[in-house]
Amino acid sequence: MTKPRVGVYPGTFDPITLGHMDIIRRGAKLVDKLVIGVTTNIAKSPMFSDEERLDMVRRECTDIDADIVVTGFNSLLMDFAESQGANVIIRGLRAVADFEYEYQMAGMNQQINSRVETVFLMADVSLQPIASRLVKEIALYGGPIRKFVSPAIRAEVEARVAAVGRKGQG
């Protein structure tokens, strides 16, 4: 019997975007089980807490017909992948700048654990410009984000912006 293909798709998902969902749907077709690892990037200041982001990702993935597990982690990606029994890391690429960063990360990860391969998926052309960082920035300035996130996520982002206050006011 062959070992099941377990993939890990890591990210901060702050918030989860339509681009993330595209990679999740397509990545889930490549593996028997997809583990979505929600982490905190210490270089970023999150809009949503770890628990809020985990809840968002779980809700957004409920309609996908695949074996998907959403869990948080706060460790080296390769240690997390090993703990999940993963043999594949799935990463989404939007642009050349993403590739350069992801290529370097894949090389470092291979040095740490050569048993886990990294697979890059190009984002759908219509979704390539979407980045969580830009979605938050647009929302903080009162701009429209409906083309970038689901209606449920849009409502949560807009509620959070209303709670913390928009930039450019006053």
C-alpha cells in the first residue's frame, strides 16, 4: 500500500483571500489530505488573532469536497510538516518577486528536511494581484475589497476596520 500524499499549505491568512482559496482548491486535488497550517509571521502585525484566522479558514473551506484539516502552528515549517506526516509543501505564486523568495525558502527547507518536496502553484491570472497585506490596506482606507475576499470575510474585515478606525480620517 502506498503512503498517502499529505500536503501542507502554510500561511498567515490574515485575512484569507480568494487567491488563497484558489490554491487550497487546486492543492487539495494533488494530495490525499491537505493540512492548512495557520501561523503568525512575527514580521507582520496581524489584523485578526490566531483563533479568528483559524475560524475564518475553517469556514471558508467547509464546501470543498476534500480531506482538509486546518490547524495552527508556531514552529519551523519543516518541523510542522514532519509532525503532520506531510511529504509536500504547497506554495502559491503570484509574481516573479514571490518566486525569488519562495525559491530561496524551498532551498532552505530542503536543507532542513529533504524528505519533503515543495510544489509551487501559480495563482489564477485574475487573482494574481491579491495579497492579504493589500486587502487590509485598502480596507483601512475605506476602499472596496469585494473582488478580493468572500462576502463573509469582507464583512469581518469591514467590522474590524470599523472597530479600530479607518486611516485618513480626522
